[in-house]
Amino acid sequence: MGKILRASQDSPTEDVLYKASTLLAHGAVIVMPTDSVYGIGCAATPNNPGYQRIFRIKRRSLSQTLPWLVADFDDLARYAATVPDTALALATLFWPGALTLVVKASHEVPKEYLAADGTVALRMPDSNLVRELARRVGAPLATTSANTHGSAAATSGSGIEQRIIEEADLTLDAGPAPLAIASTIVSVAGLKPTVLREGAISAHRINKIVGA
């Protein structure tokens, strides 16, 4: 454990993609860059032992759930039970990018990844590296920020805690994250869209689009 590979988010090499995707497909936990901040994740496959390891590494309660990083726009319809017009509008404007959509989960979402209210959080990051890893694994990546729970999120490879690097199976270092701020989270699972966390995209801009 504790291995670090240099990587490019825009033009990842075949070597990096092969090594990281092979590990993920076998239940590993890796630290990876995204367009927003660095994340720690695993393949969102049923009964993946890596899922619980993420919570132990992050020192976070298992009562919480992890958002998914998806590869393609079509994954919204695949993993959401329904796609409201507002969700489609937001995804069309901000995917790939720093927008996380909380949706009612479809039957394709394994139970262990569901929130108590039957939702799952989806984001298509603006990272060719992350999206290609998800494609190769054949599943989204269940990912949270790569930091001890309660600490500041890492916005560059050099900012990742050494303990996290050592406890993960692999760390992909692509230098500074382009945005260096967490994604904005919007729930579209209720009667009207609700901004749950303001991040890279302002709540004002979200509300203007959805007519709130």
C-alpha cells in the first residue's frame, strides 16, 4: 500500500488506466484527482469490501453514504428511478462538471449504496481519467473527498494526508485540481430542486435555472 503514480486528468496514459482500473475491479481503494477536489473511492459494485474500507480510512460513520462518479450522461437515466425535467436541464448544462445530483435510485443501485430515503448522489466529473476508469470497471466509482472526516479536502496531490496515501491501495497524483472547490449538491428527489451544498456552482445560478 502507499504507492503513488503520476497521472493526467485530461490525457491519462494506458499504463495508469490499466493499473488503476485493474485494482478497482478487484475491490481496491484508490485516491484519485477530480476536477473539484481529490477523492478516495472504489468501484460501486455489490458487496465490494473496498466500500467499508473507505469509511475506515476516512474515519467517517458508516451511517452515511458516498456519492457516485459516473462515466457518461446516460448514467443519469440508468441509475435514477425517474429523471425530472429540472434534473435533465441541470445535467445538460453542468455535466461534465462540479454538479452532484441527488436522485431517487433505480433498481440498478445496490442496497448498500442507498441513502436511508432511497436516493443516490450522481456526478459526472470533468476528468477524462476518472470517467475512463469508471468505463473500464463497468460501474460508477463510490467516492468521497480524500481527507480525514472533518479536515479540509485535498486540492492537490501534495495536499493529501500521508496516512490516507499509506492506507489506500494506490494514489493517482495529477497535481492541483482545476477548481479546488467541492461540487455543488442539488437534490432533485423531492417536489422541487433543493441546493444541499453550495460549491463550485453558485446556489443563485442553480435557482435561476430551475425557477426557484
